[in-house]
Amino acid sequence: MKHTLQEVSMVVTQADIDRYAGLSNDFNPLHVDPAFAATTPMGKPIAHGTLSVNLIWQMLARNFDVGLRAPIQLDIRFLKPLFAGDSATAGGQADPTQAGRYEVWVKGADGTPLISGHAELPGS
């Protein structure tokens, strides 16, 4: 069994966020309007939370060759936002106490946790 999973990283641009808004039909100005986002406590646009979660799915797919129908349970918490222009890395490691359970995360370039939680992959 793998103990540490191969990571997946990306730099999230405003163009990525705008494309994701089109795919998800979520045009919240906090994501797509830099002038509006500047007036909020965030101070600048943030990526959609589900865009960040996609990094976890990519990381799991890379490590386990899972398809769209794989019975994966994901239990996560959003801890901090991912801003346009920032990089993020998704990774994970096996839970030594429970087979098929993995601690998963998305971290910023400085190692700050953005998302943390667990994934359960029966039969892994």
C-alpha cells in the first residue's frame, strides 16, 4: 500500500477561475469581479471551492486510477481561500489505522492548509 500519495499542483489564474465559472454557472462576483472582490474582506478574487476540490480528485485519480464510477467518499473542510495567482498542491497519505482511508489536503505554496479531510476508497 502507498503511504504518501503523489501530489498534483497548479497555479490558479483569474482565467482559470473565469472558465470554471462558465462550467459551473457560478458567477459570484467574489470569484469573477476583481473590483467587487477588492471591497470584500478577501480583498481579491478567490477560486471556487469546488475548483480546489478538483485537485483532490485529480490526485486520487493519478494515484489509484479511479474512474468516474469509483465509490469514493470524500469528507473535507474548507479552511482558507485560494486566491487568483496562487499555487495549490493536493496530496495525501494513508491512514495507518484504517485500510482504504487516506488523509487528503490542498495546501498553498507556503504549506498553509486550504482544505483538509479524508477520502475512503474501498478496495484500495
